[in-house]
Amino acid sequence: MKQPAFSSRRRFLGAAALGAIVPAPVNRAASPPGGCVFQEPAQNVPLSGDADVIVCGAGPAGIAAAIAAARTGARVRLFELHGCLGGVWTAGLLTYIFDFDKPGLTRELTRRLDERGARGGRNPGRFVYVPEEMKLVLEEMCVEAGVKFQLHTRVVAAFRDGAGVRLSTIITDSKSGRQAWTAPVFIDATGDGDLGAQAGCEWETGRVKDCPCQPMTMNALAVVRDVKAIRAFTSFNGTDAFEGPGGHLTCVEAFKKELKRAGVEASYGHPTIFPVRDDLVMLMLNHEYGVLSSDANGITQATVRARAEVHRLVGALRKLGGAWDGLQVAATAEQIGVRDGRRIRGRYTMTKRDLLDGARQEDGVAHVTFGVDIHAETKEANKADAISHGGFKTKPYDVPLRALIAKDVDGLMMAGRCISGDYIAHASYRVTGNAVAMGEAAGVVAALAAKSRRLPHEVRWSEAQAVLSKGA
Ligand SMILES: Cc1cc2nc3c(=O)[nH]c(=O)nc-3n(C[C@H](O)[C@H](O)[C@H](O)COP(=O)(O)OP(=O)(O)OC[C@H]3O[C@@H](n4cnc5c(N)ncnc54)[C@H](O)[C@@H]3O)c2cc1C
């Protein structure tokens, strides 16, 4: 037997006393380089609780799913690996929302942000928000709805029932150790489709199974002395125009010239800076190419490079003095922004055709008005065109409930980035207004299924619509 890939023989022997190093199974897709695996000893995991609906991941889709399921009368548990609710909105420091002008939770979130003075602009469909305030709003809403949420907790495994078709139990890992949780219905809102993959569903990432995929971006917040002094370079100054004088693209070009004057160039071809509130601004400056969302080492390297780039560019601007005097990074995101993760195979797979046709669906859970945004997949492509829109015109279209229901495993739904769609369709429906609408629909359907002892695909969309029209 070959030596295992441990750093020293002593560590290897110590570990082997508890478990066993064995040759990797021949059919294992991802065999380790040493050709061996460590066989973890079986252990009893405490059954820590049950629920009617378990939601994994608390990004825009997950919080919407959890709140909607709880308001429909289900006992709901929500697990999130970061230390706050909100996913890309908060841990990812996104600060800009697209395609939000829809009925339901989107309106309530907008109202709650407005009550705190935490939203910029008047457009209900796209606006700036303050991420710290978003954390509070989401915590308040989950507490009020009775969602039991656990932060700092990663979903690490999933098990099906005896017949092997239905998902019955998940395992989480946290400071409390490994814990088992059961439910009749689960929702994968991990963005990266972790739960679906753990449960054994088919999935895809990027254009083909394993990339190329859209680049990752490390969002950041910075403070300036006087936001008015840098107005020529900041996008969305109370206007959400993309083109034309004063529009986003004009500001991007002016900002690029300013970076050049500072002797630096951003790795993202559309470096963006925009006001969030008072002297707080948001920075979107970098692209990290070819990193898979399931590669922890790759993400680590990308995070380190991206954070260094943000600080380098901000430092260079500060040295220019003048309007940039006093500019400093207030925070880089806890989570580098991942655009492409796994897309779990559902009972319907959305494709470019849906976008071309403006497909309407009887079980449409979200009406998408956002077009296609494909960030360059390589450095070379970024130089030519940082964002492509797919070369065709998208007609507003519906996301069907069937794209939110797993095909290979019963009792499992998806919401947000990881629903069933191809690379092009995903590049459109993934923005956060749609993630919320999908989450809300999935939450109601999951709750109805759990309460009536049915599977999600046995619930008619009209039943969920009746609940939603009353305000779940
Ligand atoms: C750089 C960038 C810029 C973008 N710009 C915009 C924009 O301007 N406007 C817009 O509306 N959208 C934008 N998007 C798209 C949008 O942010 C995403 O598609 C959106 O995050 C989808 O929401 P989600 O809830 O599916 O995923 P996420 O926000 O990624 O949430 C998933 C959550 O699950 C958690 N999680 C993951 N794995 C596990 C696990 N195993 N166990 C427990 N928890 C887990 C994560 O920590 C996270 O909180 C942008 C995305 C990126 C990356």
C-alpha cells in the first residue's frame, strides 16, 4: 500500500489507530493524489432535533424560504455557516439589489429597510442598501416568524431513508460537534448546491460539468472624507441609469482613468465604486478566474489575492490625495462572491430557450425581468469585454416551481442560485430579487407538503398561490 498523503509518518500512525487508511475505491470520482483514503470510524451522532422544514443556507433565498415556511405554519430550522443571516447580501457585502420589484417578501424587505433609512434611491426594482442594517432586519424577521436558526453551522452530509429515494436526515458540524436533524422536507439554499450534491443529486457547474465559470469577486466597503468630491467616479448617485452621461458605464470609465492615474489597474474590467450611505462607499474591483466553488484551497488562494488587490488599489488611490485623501477600506467581505456554484437537477431545467421565448409557466414562482450578465471567464476575455449579455435579447420569463424540486431525490427542494437551469439561464435568474421570490415560493410549498404529509411535487402551485395571496 502506498504511503498516505500525511505530513509525517507519526501523524499517520496516530490517525490510523482511530480509523484506517485504505486504498481509494476504484470508482471514486475524486481519488486523492496518494491513492489512499482515510476511513473515518463510524460514530453515533446525536439526533438533535426535527422540524417540518429544514432550510440549509441563509442567503436571500434561504431566509425567504425559512420565513415563508414558518408563516405558513411549519416548524422551521435554518442552518447557516457564517456568523450572520443574508449570504451575499451581508457576509458578501453586496450592497446592490436587482429585480426586486415583485409582490411578497421583497416589498416587506424594502419597507423594513426604508424604515431604517437603510435603502438608497427610489427605484423598487434596483437599489443600494446598508449591509449591517440588512443583518438586523433579517434577524428580526426570522425571530418574529419563529424560525429556529443556527449560525456558524455547516451542513456536511445528507442521508436518504431505507428505500433510498427520500431525503430524511442531514448532519451539521459546528462548535457543538456533529449533529443530526430530521424533517420530511428540506430546502437547499446553500447557493453552491451543497445539500443536493450530498444527497446524491445530479448537478452541473459552469458551462460544462466543471467550469469554465464566471469569476469570483471580493466586495469591499470603504470610507471617504467627502463622497461628493468623488462624484464623477461613483455609479448610482441617486440614479440607477447604466448608460449615458452620469450613468454607470460613464462613471466606470472615469474611475478606470483615475486608477490609471494612480498607477494601478483593476482585474475587473468594470471597476465600480458607489455611495452606500453618508461617507460609506462600496467597491467592486476584482475578478478571480477559474475557481470552483467546491475547491476550498482554490477559494482560499482567490480570497487572499483578491483582498490584497482591494487594499493595493485603495492604497494607490489614497496616495493621489485630493478627493481620495483619507480613503480607507472599512471591511472586505467575509465570503468572496461566488457567481457560479452547482445547479442541482430538477423536474424542469431552465435553458436559454426560456429567456429567448419569454416563457410563461402555469407554475411560475418568479417573473424574471433581469437580462443575462456573464462576467468574463478569463483574463483575456475580461480585456475585450468584462461583462457579456449573451449576444441575444432576453424577454421577461417565469421560473417554474418544477425547477425548484429535485429530480433525483424526494423531499428536497432548491431555491436561489442552485436551482435547475443551464449556464445562460442561471446568468439571468440568479440576482437577489429572484432568489427571494424563489425562496418564498419554496418555503410555502415545503410547509404545505410537510403539513399534509405529501412530497413537494404533489403540492399544486395553486395551493401555494392561495397562501401567498393572503400574505404568507
Ligand atoms: C460579486 C457578485 C456580485 C453580484 N451582484 C449582484 C447585484 O448587484 N445584485 C443582485 O441582486 N445580485 C447580484 N449577484 C448575484 C446574487 O448575489 C446571487 O446569485 C445570490 O447570492 C443568490 O442568493 P442565494 O441565497 O442563492 O445564495 P447566497 O447568497 O450565496 O447564500 C447562500 C448561503 O448559504 C450558506 N451556505 C453555503 N454552504 C453551506 C453549507 N454547506 N451549510 C450551511 N450554510 C451554507 C452561505 O454561507 C450563504 O449564506 C452578485 C453575485 C456576486 C457573487
